[in-house]
Amino acid sequence: MRGQGQVLLVSCYELGHQPLGTAWPAAFLERAGFHPAQLDLAVEPLDDDAVRRARFVGISVPMHTALRLGVRAAERIRKVSPDAFICFYGLYATLNARYLLQGPADAVLGGELEQELVSLVEQLTAGNSRPLPAVAPVLARLEFPVPHRAGPPGGPGYAKLERHGKRVPAGYVEATRGCLHHCLHCPIPPVYGGRFFAVPLPVVMADIRQQVEGGAGHITFGDPDFLNGPGQALRVTRELHAAYPGVTFDFTAKIEHLVRHRALLPDFTALGCVFIVSAVESFSDVVLARLQKGHTRADVHTALRLTREAGIALRPSFVAFTPWTTLDDFVEMLDVVEEEGLVDQVDPIQYSIRLLVPPGSALLDKPWMREHLGELDDAALTYRWTHPDSRMDRLHERVSRLVEQGAGRAEDAAATLERIRAAAEALAARARLGRRPAVVPADRRRAARLTEPWFC
């Protein structure tokens, strides 16, 4: 398997970024003497010739959307090359190991998996054609090489930073992997169990360097929570700014970390941070407690104030539909978005996100989830659930259509928000008397954002 392209690494979707899910395994394999090919199905078609050359196909599935696309890709790969060994790897591979091993996968890997992936390919190369599939996540500390990038980050189809009316190619790196926290709906805790691993600073900087030299003018730190290691976060952003003072960046962090590490926010501003993504999820303290998010509604308002004072846009993500979200909660979420001036800091897709409960989810054994839970939908790779208020399930369907329609015609976020509000208030059989639609100036200055909306 040491011939060119005999190992094929396939990415299906990584939020519009050039996939680190193939770049890092490729670097580990190259260090071991292999010559893997990389394929990103988000921007290019599945290449049958590449599949025929491959004896081993690794499919990266770090999120639910990627997994669903990966299963479809595996079905086609099996038809084109029946004898190819197919390995799914990543967070959602581990969670869905039973289904995958009964169907398209010969092996499943998760956690800090790259060295285990190399070992698997080495076993196959040595003639062990069917090694036992690994299922338990690997949590050993790795010796990281610099990721092998398949091309420049600014290629067609990849996300750009949109700021001040201009679009800049965006690179993507990770300075840490895993997470310290145990939010119940997150796929990371069942795999990492509250652990996280720092990537050595020289490796992070070398990856940034190759992407900036390839045209990136902005860097996304894709760590599940950049502030799990605040010291690491400061070191890497200081190094980034010293080397490339004109390059901006964004990162993801929990609300509780933004509040706890508030003193760092002005430093991040000075170093080039233009926005922060945070999983707000809800403005309902009931919902936040059910998800064990570690923050309250009041904390969200504090984080919004702190980031605003620091000159950084906070871009919330939501789980807008859960079994515990009431119709009033939903309308109130829209109110807060308007009142806090977040209309342009929330991609409309966020108003349609429904709680995902995959196999292995920490929510499955909670009584407040079990009472709403249906059967596992193998095809959808998630458990079904129904809301006790049937209006909420109808609203989810309606909001999803409105968001899709708005995206299809590149509708202004404020207009989509108004149509969603009208749908919610119609279901509630009420409207705020005397309320007029929010008037948003056409020449308003929008907050910095990536051109790819966030999915999961």
C-alpha cells in the first residue's frame, strides 16, 4: 500500500474549510512512508479512478452531516472497488460504530486516532487483510507532524472571511483537540471524556505559515473550545500576530470561558480577533440546565457586553428546538437577537437547528430526555424525538423551509428573521400589538463573518 494513491483519504464536509480531517492523517501516513491521496467531496466529485487505485479508503466524519454523506460515499466506493478496505474515523464514527460496522465500514477509529490509523494501514500492508476493527476511542498523546495540505485554502468552494465589504481566503487550524467539558448534547464528551490535548506551538505555527503563504488572510481556530487552554491560546495568537500582523482570526469558546477570562478579550482584539463563535444554544435557563451547558441566560448577556466592549463580534449558535423549548422561549430568542443587535451575527440556519441525539449521546440515559425519545432512525443516524407541544414540531418544519428559501435567494438575514417571527406568532395565535418590523438601514455595517453558514 505504499504506492501513490493506494491509500485514499476522503473528507465529506468540514464547515467550508479545507479539511484538516484528511490533512493530518495524510501527514502521519507520509511520515510512515505511505503516499496517500486526498479527496474533498465538499468541493470535488468522487473520483472513480482514485477509488480504483486505492486499497485502503479512510473516510473522515467529524460531524453528523459528514457522516451521512460519508455513508453514501462508502456505498459507491464499495460498488466501484469491492475489495477496498473502508475505515470511518472521527467523532461521529465512534458514536455510530455499531451501525457502521454492520454496514459500510471494515473498521472505525475515534479520538486521537492518527497513529492508530497508520498502524491499521501497516497491518494491511503486511498481509493482515482483516485486522480487528478498533471501536474504543484512542486517547494517547500524539507526536504531531505538520498537516499535509492538499492545496491553497482559498480554493473554489472554501469559506472566506467577509468583512468591510471584502472577502478574504480563510485558513483553518487546531491548537487543541478534545474538550474539558461535558455538555450533554455534544459529541465530544462521549469520545474524549473531559480530556483535551494541546498541539505543539511550532506545529500550529508551521500550519498557519503554509496557509498564509498559500493566500489565507484570516485564520479560524477550530478547537472545540479555544479557551480550554487560555495560555496556549494567548501564545499562539501572539505568535500569529508577530509573524503576520495583518492576518485576522476567529475562535470558538464557551460562554462561561468568555466570562471567566474576560481580562484576555482586549488582548485578543489587539492581536487581530474579529469574531468569536459561542454555543449559546438557548436563552432559557431550563433548556441550558437540561443540556448542562455551564452557563445561564444572565451569563450570555454578560458575555455579549464583554465582547462588545472589547470590539469583538460574538456570533451565537443555537439549538433552537429541544423537547423543553416552549413557543414563548422561541419567540423570546428572536426578541433577544433583535434587542442585542445580533441580527447580522446569527446565520438564519441557527433558528432551525433541532437537537440531535446520536447513538452514544450522553443525553440518552437522562430521564428528561427519555420521556420524549423515539426509536433510533438508522438511516438518519439519530434517535427521533417529539415535542410535547405539537406546535413546536410544526414550527420547526416551517422555519426550516423559510431558512432554506431565504438562503436560496440570498435574502437579508433581517428579512428572514421577520418571516420566522411571523410564523411563530401565527402558531401562538398572537402578535405584539403595535409592533412594526425592525427597520434595518440598507447601508448598515455588518459584523465579520465566514461565508459558510454553520451546520453540524
